[in-house]
Amino acid sequence: MIFTGCEKKEPQPAHENTPLPETVHETIDPDTADVTSKSDSMTSTETSTKPSTAEMESGFSPLTEDDIYSYLQGIKSFEKGNEWAGSWCYEEAGGQQFSQFGCGVCCLSNMYSTLYREDCPPDIMYQWAQQYSNYTPDAGVGALSWDQLVCVCNSLDIPCELSEKPADYAEFQQMAASNQTLLVLVSSNNDDTIWQNVPGHYVNLWLYDAETDTVFLTDSKGPKNNRCRVPLSDVYAALKTSSSFQVLKVP
């Protein structure tokens, strides 16, 4: 597959960071996300310098739950003072607020911050994604597409590979066990055991436990499902099968 999201933009001057900020659910169609037109309606900008490139001697270090970042994307968590929320929830693009489309950005922030042990909040990742892919948030299509997610991971030296939902659940278990994290696209249209009224939503899965067949879930939609163990089988059932891909693997 040729990734059209990897057209690198010219770096822009750095800007001052805004303070760091839960959410309403968003509808995501990674296959049809607009990757061609630049939005002129963004109301704030963050630093445009790359999150610092930490050196790893031999791959990524083993993780514990305490090591994992779990940013929230929306307004309610910020206004309630949740520790993983921040003022990025007020970012706007094409008439939408970040709380409506920012789950993919939060997943990328979780991945970079966790794997490289460096804080990279969503406001910084939001700007980075726009510079180093052709991600251009616009009305109704502010979510990152699959090709843009891959492109941003490449720009940050995060190895990744896209995958469809395995036909065999045992293969999905093996995916969860053999990768540092899985970024997955879920939908309550497929299964509403964990997520309700969520047509499309990106989340991260970490630290698969074979004894309990559970994963550690980081979910930017809100604190209810964030930082908790959930049955991997429920995530498998909820994978959004109407999308061309369902999983981005990070080994």
C-alpha cells in the first residue's frame, strides 16, 4: 500500500506551548479522512519542534502500568481537573473541537511518551502530525487516517505495521502478546460491551496478560475506561470491520 499521508511539510517557526488539557465521542472514518486541504480555522498553535529523540541502546525498555501515558482528549476531564487532561481540548479546526477528533493524536502521544520516556502531550503531537504528514484537520474529518498514523510514527522512529482484524482470535492474542502496544480502531456498531454510541474511536492496548486474557487499556474518551484492564476478547469483538484496517502494531 502506498501511503499518501507522508508528504512532509516545511517546518514552521516554533510557538509557545499552551497549558496542558475529556471528551465527547467522535465518528472516525480513517479511509476517507481528508488529506488534501489545509484548514484555515485552527485557533492556536503549539511548538513545532520535534519531540526530543531519545536514544535507546536496544529497542524499547520493558513496561509496567505505571510507565504508560494515557492522555485524555476532551473538555469535561480538563474542567474536572483530571490528571491526564489538558487545555489541548480547546483546539479547534474546521469548526470542530479537539474533543471531537483527537483520539488518534492522543494515542500517538501515549505511544511516544511511553516508549521514549519523555513527555509529549497532545498539543505538541497535534502540531507535529500536521508538519510531518499531510494531516490537515477539517470539518468532519479531523481524525487521523491510517496512512497518516503510519507516517507520523515513521517520523518519530516508532516502528509500526498495519493489520486487518485477524480471522482467528488466537492470532489477535498473539498480536497483543508480541507487541509493545496495539493502536486499534473500535466501534460500538460492532460490539458495545465496552464502548457505547461510539461509531469510531482509536485506543491503545498494552501489557497483555495471557493468564487473564486481558490488556491494559488507555482510552482518551474519558476516565471511565482509561487505565483499566479489559478482556481482549471484548476489544476483538469491537474492532471496526468497516474500515480497511483495524490495528496498528508497534513491536
